[in-house]
Amino acid sequence: MGDSKITIGFINQARDEVYMLVRGNIQIKKVLQSYCDEKHLEYGTVDFYLEGNRVPRRGTVAQAGLKENDMIDVVAPVFGGGPSNPSC
């Protein structure tokens, strides 16, 4: 893959989609940070998944195994919570 370009997509929990044209030899961390910058998110406050597996934050796009038209799920972690039944 190396210098060839591929299109990858990001989809968040609100089903908003963002697409990027990236080179296979770019650091994956730069791509993820670029998404966060575009969506005004703090890098590290969201998780990225491809087909249910966490996207590595080290290495290149090619090393992460990303292919043309892959969609990365962007998930904001949920902390805390209360009873699942409000009448409790």
C-alpha cells in the first residue's frame, strides 16, 4: 500500500460520517488526531474501532490493516450511570 491513497470513513454514535483520503504510509495517530481536530474532540477521549476491534494508535495506516472504504466507529466512553429501572 505504501504511498497509494485510500479513502477511509469515520462514523460516530450520532451516525455522522466523515471521510478522509489518506496515504498508507502516514502514521495512524495523525489520522485519528485529524478526525478529532475536525470534530472538535480531545484526542484520547474517544475510542476508535474497526469491525469491533480497537484501532491501534501506533504504526501506519497500512500496518493497521486499513483498506479502501473501511469505516471506523468512533465511540465516546460512558462513565457512571444509575439504575436501569428508574423506579428503583
